[in-house]
Amino acid sequence: MEVMVFCVSLSCILAGLLSLHHLFFTKKDKSAAAAATAASLLPPGKTGWPLVGESLHFLWAGWKGHPEKFVLDRMAKYSSSVFRTHLVGEKAAVFCGASGNKFLFSNENKLVRVWFPSGIDRIFPSSTRSSSEEEAVKLRRMLHNFLKTEALRRYIGKMDHMAQTLFVEGWENKTEVVVLPLAKDFTFRLACKLFASVEDPQQVDRLSKPFNLLASSLFAIPIDLPGTPFNKGIKASKIVRQELVSIIKQRRIDLADGKASPTQDILSHMLLTSDEDGEFMQEFDIADKILGLLIGGRDSASVACTFIVKYLAELPHIYDGVYNEQMDILKSKSPGDSLNWEDLQKMKYSWSVACEVMRLATPVTGTFREAIADFSYKGYSIPKGFKLYWSATATHKNPEIFPEPEKFDPSRFQGAGPAPYTFVPFGGGPRMCPGLEYARFEILVFMHHLVKRFKFAKMIPNDGEFVVDPMPIPAKGLPIRLFPHPK
């Protein structure tokens, strides 16, 4: 009997073990199958090397002057709509073409939200403990009334006066200049004046010197060791912020004493405006937002201005078209009159030229989003948390969208212009750059003062392609020889 009981018990145990074995491995097989199914639903592509992913390939395309190549090559290999990759240490999907741009722009804060590499929050720390994307949303709300077209009209005269001053100081009575630093000086001084009423040259210089280090570190590898660009950027950020805090403290005193106007600039508005809870921003956070505005107000517009000079120097017939338009405007004005809104509205050909420049040398080649929910796109699954990249240059240089994409042709922007979501130097949707009209105004004012004074020629005729790191940079900053117009 005992033997029989033992045999039955042993049989039960073996059966139980076999059941567990079957259950365990079936579940494992099902999990593996589910994982394989999920992976098969992801967009096609590859993730590249461990940790690094395809970041070096991505950066290398920019360093070679063709940032669009990374995207266009993979579109041809994997999919014309979306492909999978691994960038800046994150799993990512690149959305391609006008349809990809439209999807991301239209689903802002529904399926996707803006995303910045982790290093950005270390360069722009917030005392409110909110993320850089949350701070960006607050800033956009605050900027709306200041950067809409109606409000910007009153700045045109100031832009014209600033351009007049800086061209006299930096360009006139010279036979040779380097364009990029002069263009940065113009856009930075203009931003300091219009955003924070900072005009004193010494004060601007105290901001400008560390500012160059800061701006160049934004997309550096986030390694905080002495001597690295990222480390220099963090230190420069502290220096610039300290200078801004001192400016903010003085403005607070001037507002209390009636020496400053509540509506004179964005800085006064930030000091006097509370949020929905009645809370006012701390000086540290105002400094951070002004710092972000100065970066946005300087770099992209200065790149556009620099490449406008490059292409006008290379293409005499394009220069003549811009020159003739600007001279017609000048002849219609009395001596000493400043440019105004009506003048800028007449600069249609000049703006078409500027747009074609931004198509060929796009200041911001693309940005990231993050999936905030699982969703499907073009038959593929995009998991929550995936980073999503859209590329401006991938449409700007696509021959199916812009025939002969390397040809300079301003007529692309006349009449109806490019199809929607194909020309996107300022992004699109709710996160379209709020400074679009501000940039248009300052670029046109720059072009007016440039061509009415000079013809010019590149000093490095065969300079080859520019480098994108992370914005386009011409060889040696674009040195040119100036030929003043007869007076």
C-alpha cells in the first residue's frame, strides 16, 4: 500500500512538474512571440551600435554639409514615411516628408510633445523644478502678445536704427569683413535692445562673451568634465544668468520709481505678470527665459543673414533683383526716414530670396518630439516614450518636392509657393516658432542696409559645402571683400 501511495504521489508530482514546465515555457514562448510581434510592428530600420546608436552617422551627415542625407538614404532603404533608429542615446523614429511633418505638428500635446536632450535642463536649470518643455509652453503663452505682427510693427524703426548704427560701426570704411560674427552681433544686440532694453555696449559685451560658449554647448555631448564643451556651457550659463539677474533687479527698482515703463519690453512684462495662481516669476527664472530668448533671437537669424550674403555674392542676377527692389523702396522715401511696415510689405522678392536661402541652408535642421501615448502611424506601432524626429532638410532637399533641389530659385516662393508642410524652417502647428515675424523683419532690414551700401565678393571662391554643427556654418565665417556703391 505504501509503495502504491508513493507511486501515485510521485506520478502527481511528475505531472505537476510537467504542467509547470509546460505552463512556464508556453508563457515564455508566448512572451517571446508577443515581443517578436511587437518588434515586427515597429517601423523598419536599425539601431546601430550599442549606446551610440546611429548618432555618429547622423552627426557625420551634418559635418559633411548634407544633414538631409541621413534621412533620405534611410527613406530609400526602409520606408518613405517613417523609419526606426537610435539617436542621442534614445530609441527614435524619424517621421518623413510633408505627411510626417503634418502628423507631428497636428498632434502636439495629443499624441506627442516637445522633447529636449537631458543636457538642456542642466544648462537651463529651473528653480520651479518644472521641465524645459513645461517652461517652453509658459514662455510661448507670455510671448504671444509681443511677437504677433501688430505688436512688432512698432519695432521696425528701432530695428532700422540699430542696423544703421551697426553697419556704420562694423562694415563701412572697410575693404574686408567676416560676415558671421557681424551678423551675430547685429541679431544679438537687437535682441538685447528689444527684449530687455539693454543698449550699453559694455553690458552687451559682458553678456556676449560667455554667450558664445553657451550657445555652442547646447548640442554638445553631456559630459560634465573640466574642459569639455558641455562643462564650459554650464559655467557660461551661470555667468550670463548672473548678469541678467543684476539687470532684472535694476529693472524692478526702475519700475517702482517710475523710471521704466511696464510695456517697454518683455522683461517688464515678465516682472509684472502673474500666473493663473497669482504667483510672480522669480528673478532666476526670468533670467532663464530671457536667456532662451536671446539664443533664439541671435543664432537662427544670424545664420540666415550670413547665407544671404553668401548666395548674393555667388549669384549676381539674384543680387540685382534684391538691389533694384530695395532701391525702389529707398527712392520712395524722404532722406532720413526710417523703414516702416509698408516698406517691408513691398520686399516680396527679397523675402523670396531669403526663403530660398533658408531652404538650402536651413538654420534649424530638425527637432525632437516624444510619444506620450501608444499610437499607430502608416501601419506601424509607435510605443509611448519613443523619441520622434522630424527633419526640415529632408523635405527642403527632396527632389520630388523641390525639383533640382541644389538650384537657387526664388520663384519657388512666389505665387502659391510650396505645398503645405514642405517648407518648414520655422516648424509648424502649435509649436511653430513664435518669432517667425520678428525674424522676417530683422532679416529684411539687414538685407536693405546690406545691398544699399555694398556689392561684395567671397574671398574664398571655392569654399565647398558648409558644415552643420548643429547650424550651418560657412568656411571661416564667410570672409568677403566689400565694394561700396558710389554716393
